[in-house]
Amino acid sequence: MLRPILVACALALTACGHAVTAEPPAVARTPPPSHTPAAAPLVATPEVCPLPDSGFECDFQKRIKAAQDYAETRPGTTGFVLRDRKSGATWRNDHAGDMTWTASTIKLAMVVNLLERHRASKIRLSAEDRRLMSAMLHTSDDDAADTLWKRYTGATFNAAFGKYGMTDLLPQKGYSTAFPYWGFEKCTANDLDRLMNYVLDSVPADDRAYILGQMREVGPVQQWGVWGPDSGAKNGWSEEEGGWVMNSVGFVGKDERYTLAIMNNLKGEGAYDEGRATDTEITRILFR
């Protein structure tokens, strides 16, 4: 039985003569991590200020832009001038220099002139005169204005108006027998702005307090436009050649910080109600 054993050994030796190397077990490999860039730092988006050269703070610039955009949608044309008396910033829109019928806004200049002449002893205002002045400011009374214009000489009034900043003012011929006449004059929103600031800066304290008190407490007929709970106004409205005009000039805020002059020439595209709404909404956008 030796032969089978030898054969087996021979086969075993043959197998051993050829080394058999077993495959190593597979090793799981983790892929190298991909590169993730660092998150960019958060940077605040710069605030967009629409009127950077205006001198007004950014929030106010946005209000001015909104007021301008609104005015451009309204009947006719509207000129307005906004002034910050504390910072000195002033904004005039493209129609601020348009010549427009003054309507009753000129009565404010009349009162300034009457008080000035009285203080200089050039005239002596009676109790009746003062009642008429208050009527002009409180309810914009035309008869009161007529009486004072005739009593104290219309030409003398007009000669003084330029001193108060109304340098563009022009009386209009051909509309009345008297010339000049307070009811037929044209000026610009720039004129009304300068007039209002003359009152605040140059009128003597006692007279200024009287005028501002009257403007704060106007009757219902003038409670629109610049007028409001923290402001005072002198308004003017009339149907003139070419259509209605609706004007408002006054002051707003603590210590009368802001002044606003608005002249809305409706040019036949609207009337009293539309103009009143325009002046009031411009003021609301800016201040309310």
C-alpha cells in the first residue's frame, strides 16, 4: 500500500512547491473629504437713498420722492418747496418756479405789511383793522382783504412784498378796475417759501406770535393742505383764468422746524376737491 501514499505525498509536494498566496481581505476606503469653501461673511445691503444730494436724511428723502411721485399723478401741475429750518436743507421740485395765481395766500403778506407799518408808526391800526386782519387769516375773508387793501393803499402793499422774499411776484393787469389788486397776482412756490421763512426769521416776536397763533387756529374752510394738529397754514383757492388753483403755505413741527409751500395749478383738469386732496396728501406723505 506504499504506492498510493507516495503518490499522495508527491502531489502534496507539488502543491507545496508552488506557493499559493491568499488574497487579503478587502479594506473599505473612505474617500477624502471634498473641499467646502468657508461661508462668505454677511454684509448688509447699503440703504438706497433716492435724493442723496438733497441734504435731508435718508428716510425724509424717501418721503420727498413719494410726494413727488404722487404729485405727478395729480391733475394739473404742483410746485412745492420743503425746508428744514434746523439743518438748512431745502428741496424744490421742478414746478417750484412756476408762476401761479396767489389766490388768498397773499393775505399773509398783507398782514405782515400792516403790522410792519403800524410798528413803524406809519399807520395806526384800529380795533376794526385788527378784526379784519384776523378774518383774513382765520377764514380767508375776501371782503376784509378788500377793505384793508383800499384803506391802506394797494400799491404800498405791493412795493413791500419783495422785501419779504416774494421777488417773483407780479400783479396782473386787465382783471380789475384797480391795479395792483391783491386778488389778481401771480407768484411761485419759491416766493411763498421765502415769505413763510421771513415771518419766522424776521418779523418781531410779538407780531410773529400773533401771526402763528392765527395760522394754527384757522377756521374749517382752511383746515387742509399744510394745516394740521402740529402745524399752521394760510391757504388760497380760486377759480381763475385757466382753471382752479389750490395753494397752501405754512409750518410744521416743534419750534416750526419745517416749512412747506404748495401751489397746485389744476389747469382745468380738476377743481376744488381735487386740489384740496392733492395739497393735503402731499403734506401727509411728508409729515403725517
